[in-house]
Amino acid sequence: MKTVLQLGKDAKLAAKKINTASTGIKNQILLAVSQKLRDNIETIVKANAADLQNAKTSGMRQSMIDRLTLTPVRIEAIAQAVEQVVQLADPAGVVESGVTRPNGLRIYKTRVPMGVVAMIYEARPNVTVDAAALCIKSGNACILRGGKEAIETNRTLVALIRQAIEGCDMPADIVCLVEDTSRESATQLMTLNGYVDVLIPRGGSGLIQSVVKNATVPCIETGVGNCHIFVDETADLQQSVAIVDNAKTQRPSVCNAVETLLVHKNIAGKFLPMVAEKLAEHHTQLRGCPATCKILGDGVIPATEEDYRTEFNDYILAVKVVENLQEAIDHIGTYSSGHSEAILTNDYGNSQKFLAQVDAAAVYVNASTRFTDGGEFGFGAEIGISTQKLHARGPMGLAELTTTKYVILGDGQIRG
């Protein structure tokens, strides 16, 4: 098992090859990766089964087991996602702007790869392939450090990716896996200055805050999704039931699932029983304010302050009845993680006020928060969803894995 330091050295060396590779070579690698995944579905499922057994033995909750699970259908979807990245424009080498100065200097702002991208993430093996594919297409090497819950799956996936890379006459160390899943390895990766150009954490609040507080390499804060939906008094109630149900129950373990439902007091008496009946089909637990408890009765657990701050990642939804739009906006401003927020309304003025005043990476009108996703936004697979404001915000695709370089062409100019 290689040390984190050795992986950093290997990735740094391999980065020199992929940083300057042509779009054709990078696409060739990605197509080879996609084919490797399809040719080895049984091998991947077998490795994943070992992780799933360990997860069940350790008492992992079902919603998190769903994140960990790879089926033949999901593996095919991952392979297709890699092929979609092939179709995307290569950002590396793009000239964003250019100017000729009065002295004749020609100055061009160009996009170039970051170099070595590191990722620390939890029990989501699809992230292993997504991250590798996006890094390869954008011309970066990557060091991947997944959680112990997915180690067998990740070992298998990275081995297949490395085989595909070598089959295209490129160094396998373009994609490296940290097989040591201890906290020490994560800390070492966070402080691998000189080798890691940017670190992206992807997971729960604890992981992300640990990286933000302890990393000495540049990092991008991603992922924590305490997302809200506000149902305004003018909303289409049937449509709103469908949207809330989708946002909560389609896949509750992901960061763009809704965690708190805010309902205007004027429709709460009619709407809350409707949405509660629908959510009950998925055995969703509701934790509500006093007004919610009064309307829905014993089926609701009284909400605590902490419930409104929590990303449940489960079939749990916090509910609050609010006086008006402004109270909903203020509540979101207090508790939001800055990920995805939505208003359901037929009042144009209210929708515009919500869009203007709610500070988040993605703000919706009359749609599910589940669309905050690189694939749904047309970026192909995503490397993460940034909730910070510098460099990148929202779903991060290929362009966000590059930086800029100024190229200056002269013919002997000197500064006077």
C-alpha cells in the first residue's frame, strides 16, 4: 500500500502527461474506461457486495446503503455518464479573451488544468468514476480517497480505470486511490502541499468542516444540503405535493433532497394533510412546529431547533408554518447551507423577491431541488456542488476544474 506522500509524487509526475494531452487522447481514455466498466460488471457487483455486507453488519442506515449500492443498471448509467463527458467541450486550452496593447503586446487569457486534484468523499462509489472522468477530460491527475465503507468497490473501480489508462499508453498514476481509509490518511492529504493543487471534499457536514478547518492546500467547500421548499399561498397545491414528494423521497440520501418544508399559514390547513398523505407512502417522518402538529395531530413529532439545522439524509422532513413570504425568506437565511432553495408560487412578484433575497447556489421557482446536479444542468458528471462563493459555486463541471493562465506574445518590448 503506497503512502499518501508517494501517491502525491506519482500523481504530480503523471499530471505532466495528462496536463498537455490532446482532447482526442483524453476522449480515447474515457471511452476505454466506459468499456472497462461494462466488461466487468460482475466483478464490480461482487466487490460492492462485500462492502454492502460490511455496511449492514455495522448498522448503516438504509438511505446510506442506497448511496453505496451499485447494480448492473447503475453501473451502466455510470458508464453512460463517462461517455457523456466525451461529448462535452474540452475547456483546457480555450482562449477566453485577448487584447493587443498599444505597445504591440498580445495578451491572451487561456484555460489550463489545475494539475493534481484530490478528493475526499464518503460511501458513494459513483463519485470515484465521476471524479476520474472529469479530471481526465479537463487534463488533471487525481488522488481519490473514499470512505472505508466503499473501499472494496473503489479498489476495483480504480484498478479498472488504471487499466484503461495504461491501455491508451498513458501513465496509470493519472488516477490514484488512497487505500488507507484512516483519519491519518485524510489529514495527510489535506496537508500535501507541493503535490495537491486543489482538494474537494464531498460528503456530510463533519467531513466538509474537517477539511475546511484543517486543510493547508487550497480547498473548495461542497455538498452540505440543508435545502428548503416554501409553498406560497398562491401555489398549485397538487403540483406542490408532487414536487415536495419528489424532492424528499426520490432519493433522500443526496445533498439536493429537501430537508425543511415551509408552508404559508393561509393554505397550511388544506395543504399539509395532502402532502402528509403522499409522504406517508414512503413512511416519511414529519417533525413539525406547533401549528403543524395542531393540523396533522399525533402523526407529527414536535420539531426542535436542531431539526431545522439538520441535513437528515433520510425519510425525515422538518415542517414549519410561516406567516408570509418574508418569514420564509428569513428562516432560510438563518438555517440554509447555501445549496438549493425553492419557492412554489403563482405570484410573479413573490417569485422574484424570493430569487433576489435568497442566497444559495441554486434557487428554484416551481421545481424540485433534486435538479441541482451536473448532469441535469447539462455539465455531464459533476465533481461536486460548491456552496462557497470563490472560484466556483453550484454544480462543478469541467470548466471549474481548470484555472487561467495569461499568455503574452511580444517582439522585443521592454517596459520604460
